[in-house]
Amino acid sequence: MKKLWSYFAASTVAVLLSILVYAQADKKAFQDPLDVPAVQQFGFRGITSQPLMAITNTGTRVVAVGLRGLIIFSDDKGRSWHQARVPVQTDLVAVQFVNPDQGWATGHDAVILHTEDGGQTWTKQFDNRVAVVTFPAYYRKRIASGDTSAAPFLKEVQLNTQGDTSLPFLSVYFADPRHGIAVGSFGMIVATDDGGKHWLPWLDRIDNKDFLNLNVIRKIGNDLVIAGEQGGVYRYDEERQSFIAVSARYKGSFFDVAGTDGFMVAAGLRGTVYRSVDRGATWQHVDTPVKDSFTTAAIVDGMTVLGSSAGSLLVSRDQGLTFQTQAVSHPMFFTAIDALGPRSLVLAGLQGIDVEQVGIERTATSNEVSQ
């Protein structure tokens, strides 16, 4: 359970040459993706048709991240895109900005990247080679001082960082330029209070004793919320300085959460949606007209929008009580949604980028389908 989920050649000659070089290279020629800059794709179509895993609107720019270190950005609401300079070829799966200039991206091999120029250039702040040293050392120090409760956390960080484990940070959230949290597989959660210069494990600051996967962290209204495996939902408690479990009675995985001060929805496997209006104290199941898994959720122009692994797009105008399908021009495995403007959104997926207008066409709602 410890594992989770071309470039365009200029000519046929270039392809053949690359194959020949690869075939003749020995093992010594291997370069760790953590040490190799992302390949610069050729042309607009080359970068916008690649698998992209996350997307965000910084206020002045749209930034998307994807496989093999690909990061692209648009300054004209998705009409044209440019590739950023990235120091790794590791798969990137999450991105978040605190202002138009400063942002963070996370991915496999415990990679955490930082930008100070709106996403045009990135630097590496953290990776698994740092984690394998600093995370166990943190808990060993606590145990040495007499805190025996840290023992299971030491064991878990050792399992998550040693050997050939490719620890992925699946989501990241910064409240301001200094304070951030990243979450990922195997219950991993880390935090920084100096803008990412140093990260410490927080496995002891969340009600997740089984170290279940943590898939996403979002700000919902005034609450900071994490969702993940086996119906896990966790809300940050300021008094306890930790995440408390407010889980729904659901045994599948939640892949995203969205909401406002008045409500939140958690979306997951096989068209599953749960809704809460009391910060997770109680949950109600919401019927949806699809059975494919929801992989992304967002609030767009007051509407709740869900994207699925089969290319479905669902919209709710009543704060997640009912959902209706929305026609899309390019259905694909959707991985992320963000707002572009009034009734306009940008979607990322395994086939690249798509820009859609929402709330215009109406088909059957979830209640109408169930009748």
C-alpha cells in the first residue's frame, strides 16, 4: 500500500538520436529527477496537451502544474500559455499562491517548490532526501527528552521516507507567506513557519492514528480542512493546535472538499458527495447523477462545481443540495478546477487544459434523476 498513482520531438531524426543515446547509456548515466530540470516543451500545443494535475488563479495569472516537473502559466485567461523554469522532473500534483507573486507546488519524492515571481521560475525548498534526515531526527529528539508518545510517529516517518519510497505531498496550503501546511499519502503532514525554509512533521497533530492518506487541504470559510482516505475529514482546532476528526460515515476516499462559511461538501469515489452545514459535526449524503469518481471540487461564481475521472462536470446552485450535469467541450479525466471570471472556469486534466462557461446549460438534477 506504499505506492500511489513525450516530450514532443522536433523531428524524426531527433527521436532516433534520443533512442540511440538512451540505448547506449549505462546505469551511471541515470540522473535523479530531483537533480534534472524539467524539459522545455516545444510550442503552445506541446505544453497545453500534457497531463496536468493542479491549477490555480493567482489573481493576475493562471498557473498549472503536472507530470515531469511541468509548470505552465497564462496571463490572458487561458488563451495562451508559457512554460516556467523548474529545477526538477518530479511529478507535481498541487499548487497554491498566497498572492500574485508567491506560490508553492508539491509532488512526488516529497518535493516542495517555491516561486517569488508569479510562477515563472521556481526553486526547490524540500525533497525526500531532506525528509529522511530531518523527520526522524525531530521525533528522536522528542523521545530522547522523555516523550514516549512520539514513538509511533518516528516509526511512520521512517517507513515513509526510507528505501525507494516516493513520498508524495498531494496538497499544500499557505495562510500567508510564512505559514504553510502540506499533506500527502501514508498520513504525512508537515508544516512551516518560515516560508518553507524548514519543514517539521505534524503526524502528532492530527486525529489520524492509522496514518490514512491525506488527499487535500483547503480553506473552507474560516476553517482549515483536510480530507482523505476512509471518509476522513479533519478540521483545524485553534485551541488544541491540531486537526480534529469530523469524518463522515463513509468508508471510501474523499479526493476534494469545497464550500463557504455556510456549508461544505466532500466529494469522492463513485459519485459520492457528503454535505455539512455545521463545520463537519454532522453530514448528509447527497445524490448525484453520475457514478464515476469525483476528483476535484471548487466554488465558482457562487456555484459548487465538481469534476470527475470520466469527464463529467456537475454544478450546484443551492450550496450542494442538488447537482446537475454541465456539458463540456473537452471531457477528460479532470484533476483540478478554478475560476477564471463570471461563470467561467479553467479545468486541468490528463489531456491538458480546458476553459468552460458554467451555469448556462441545464440538464437533469440529481433529485430529478433519482425520481
